Amino acid sequence: MILAIVIMVTLTVAIAARVLAPRLAGDRVLFEKSPDHPSSFGYRMAWLAVRSRDTQAVAEELGLVVSEPCNWQSGIGTVYDDHLGNDHVFVSPPINGWTFVVGLSLPFPAGGTFTDKAMPMLRRLGDRFVEVQYFFAYPPIDCFAWARMLDGRLVRAFAITDAGIMWNRGRITREERRLGLKLFDFRGVRGRKGDAGGEIVFYPTEKHVLSLAKRWSLDPSSLESVESPAPALGLIALAPASWKPERTNKTRMKKAG
């Protein structure tokens, strides 16, 4: 199941018509460098919200490589592109004290025979920044996740995929309860164990993830309506090779044996 997630994520959705895609000059991608105001995102996407006004510091802590200045429209267009989105992330200029890191190349909650690289990334960021949040919403593979680090401590983490629950750490937050989330919710029933009783597993929706993001920090799907400072540039960068999905040592040892 996790392998299916990897395949589906690399085949991400095309760019929305209103978003500027990067231009091509021969074999080179030209990213727009004219400062602009925030562009919205969030649907079929993964992102971090880091409480920091230092875009460069966030990029450095993530170990991003080959970064260059890029405006909002070109950056969001890149991470939604069905080719460039596979290995790029956009680090936004700060908006209301938050810096976003956007892209499906971000590590995602994994289980089974795959190493979970998302949680170590969150803990590393949490050691440096006061607050770090993680969100993932990708309905085609039933993958939904959210996590929150405060003052270096994991407050809450929940993730579910078509393979089941990957994370369920910390107490359900007040914001989740206000959304009616009981760990998972309303899109479809999985794992009914019959009339005699047993657990019924419900899945969240993209709207749940975006609504929770709004309560914890900012709703990325409505950034264009948020009052922001002067037009600014963020960074576009290649994702580190270390983020790529990787089977656990135990699985590799079995194969070797």
C-alpha cells in the first residue's frame, strides 16, 4: 500500500489554470523572480507551517539543495506541476509570522516496510523553531495527516492512509473536536466488523485538514485574501535525496537472506 502512495504522489495533479507555471528556456527552467503577493494552495498537497520570518533559516534547517529565489505564483505552480513537483519544494516568504514549505516531495507518514522520515524531520525542525505544523491531504490515495510541535515537544500527530493509521500520538486537540473529528471522520467507512460491534474507521476529508490548518495557523487555500506585507520572494529548491521513500533495514535484510 505504501508503494502505491509513492507512485500516486509522483503522478500529482496538473497546475490550476490561474497559477503561473515556470517557463522553459531550452532545457532550463526559469522561475519567476518578480516579487508578488501570496498564492493559495492546499488541495492535493503537503505542507509545513513554521512559525518563523526567516525563510532562509527554514530552508537551511531542512537541508534543501540548489535553491534560488522564486515568487509565489511560480513556486506554487512548480510544486503542482506533474513533473517538477516530484522533486521540488517551495519555501514561502513569511506571511503573518508563518513560513510555508510546500510540495508533495516532503516526507509523508509511512508504515509497514517503509521508514517514516516525516516524524524525524518534524522533530529536527521543532528543536530550532518555536512551532512547526505538518499537513498532508491527498484524497486519491486516502492519505490525510496533521501534526504539531510546540517548544520542541510533539503535541499531536495523526495520519491515516489506505493502509490504515500511521500516526496517532498525543491527545485529540480542542480544534479537532470542534471540527467533529473523532480521530477520523465522515468520508467513507473502512473496516466494519459487523453488527456485533467493533471499530468503524472513518476517513477525514481535505476540508477537515484545511479547516484544522486555519485553526492552528493559516488556511493555505485562502491566502490570497490574507492581508500581507509588500510583495516578496521565497525560495524554490530541490528536495534532499534523503527524503525519498526507503524500505526498512529489516526488509532489506530479509531479502538479502
